[in-house]
Amino acid sequence: MHAYDAEVAVVGLGAWGTAALWQLAERGVDCVGLERYGIAHALGASHGGSRMFRTTCLEHPGLVPLARRSLELWQVLQEAAGTRLFVPGGGLLIGPPSGPVAGGTLRAAERHGIAVQRLTPGELADRFPAHTGLDPHDIAVWEPQAGLVRPEATARAAADCAVRAGARVLTGSTVTGLVPEPGGVRVATATGSLYVRRVVVSAGPWLQTLVPGLPLETVRMPLTWYAPDARARRRFTLERFPVFMRELPSGAVLWGCGSEGGHPVKLGLEYAGEGFRTVEPEDTDRSVARTDWESLSRLLARYAPGLPPVPERAAVGRFGRTPDGQFVLGPLPAEPRIIVAGGCNAHGGKHALGVGEALAELATTGRTTVPLEFTAPARFTGR
């Protein structure tokens, strides 16, 4: 048997992977992280300047404890890195009370005892005047604990702290295969290979190329930033236009946040428009066309007047999507030395640090402190 090059390798150093590497290194584990591009690159799911953080996880009740743990870890990482990674300020969830956004938020809050406030249309208009065009049946739910997190800054901070704790980081390392061998896994790269006891694969949209058989698809998501006109500028600061999700009558979800710290107003339109489509994992096209933002821009006059019809900036993000909308976290049933982490479904950013801790626990003890059985790969691959 060959000597081990490390106890654990982490493949893919986005927000989840860097968090896992940090947590492994803090536990004294001999670990190495491999990244195809660089830390905080703009080709996967961990970029765009900000992500909404909330504890009222309408996607699954089991995610609430994970969000709470993530928030605790953000405070730890901020202190260790000496940089601001979480910006508090509250958040809004808007839509019909029977719908998944506002209604799901109320159900999650009730189930987990989370303090939220239900706002009438008049109260919403007084406190947050940038939000207009409410349907008569819409409600707004205010979550005081919500805020935004910085994905790139978080990934850099976690990677730096991991290195200080003893981890190795190898950027520009394209992993070409994972080969189980007696006692471990061989991680093959374009320039050589590493032999490790266990491997965490957090490769985002590229996960299915390294671990075939998972029902993942790669989704292309346009991101847009707008500069409000002079008369509307005050309405669109982060304080008055905090992080939000808004379910529209069409079923599409408008989301974003106001300007803060030199960042313009950020908006996106989930599951709508020609730009929001599935692509191949190796698709390298990050160009932006008018079709990427015109569906959203046509809505601004009604829902956010004061923003121009043409964005100041636009970009493309990508994420992995599963059939049931839940993460895939855990060891492969057929090869438990390979632990997969993917299918962020466009809501994994707020859970990044909690996911990283869970991956480190799986790689060292085989179980997680926060129950995450509903994310197990076995639900797709069989036992």
C-alpha cells in the first residue's frame, strides 16, 4: 500500500469546499484542497458579491438548524479573518400567503419558533417604499435575523484560515478522476495524482462529471446590477431595500438587495426568461445578451420604479440542480470514502459554513451534528 499524501482531499474550493477545508484543518486533519481555477473565481456558483441569508428556510424544515449553525460560524470566521463577511439588516419575503415564498416563510417560522413580522401592504409601503405593485392578496414577511453574506470574501477567508491551520491549497489543479483503491482513493489530476483516505467532492456544476450517476443538471442564471436614478437613490439603499424574495403572479421569483458599500442594486429573476436554462457542465460561455436581462427589466416599472430599464452590469452564474430541489450531501453508498457535496439549487450560499462543518464531520466521524439525512445521495443512487 502506498503512503497517504493526505488524510482528506477536498476537490473544488468554492464556498462549500473552502468551508470544509477550514473545518478539517481546524480539527487537525492533514488535508489538501484542489481547485481547477482559483479561489473565489467567477465561473461557478460562489460569486456575484452577495447572497441572501435567512433562517426561515422555506425549502425544507431540516435546513433551519443548518442556517442557524452557519450564522454562528460566520461570526467565528469573521473574527478569525478580521473581515466583514455577514451584513445584518433583515430581509423581506413577499407573495401570496398560500405560496412558497411568503407562505413557506410563515410556516417555517411557526415550526421553528423564529420571530418574524407580517406586514400589511400599507406597512410595507411606509417602511420599504421601493417595493410597489403588490397584488391585493400579497403579504410581506419581515425576518429581522436575515441579511446578506459575501460569497467571494467568505471563500477567501475560509481558504486563508485553512492554510494557517495547516491545510494545503493547490489551485490550477484539474481533477480528472477519482479511483477507489485499497485503503483509500486516488485523486487523479492533469499533472499527477494524490492518494488519500477520503475525498470530499464539492465541485459545484462539475460534480456530475467526477461522480457520474447523480441526477444533477447545470443551470445558467443571469445576474444583474442596476443604478437607480438620482431621485430614487435613497429608496434603494440596503437599509430601505434589504435582501428580499418576491413571488410574482406568474410564479417567477424576483430577488435581490439594495446598494451598499459601493455595490449597486442587485436583482435576479428566478426560473424566468431565456437566460435561465440548463447547460453542459463544461460550457465555457459566460457572455451576456439582451435576452439575459430584458424579462426582468420589463418588470421594474411596476415592481421597482426608479431603476433604469438597462442594467449597469450583468453576469452569468451557474449552479447544480437536483430533481427534488434539495442538496446532495454525504458518502456514496457504493463507495463511502467518496463524500459528495452538490446540488446547491441556488440557495446553498447561506448554508456554506454549516455545510462545510458537516462535510468535515462526515470525513472524520461519519455523522453530522445537524441532522441532514434528507440530503443523502442514497435517495438517488440506492443503497
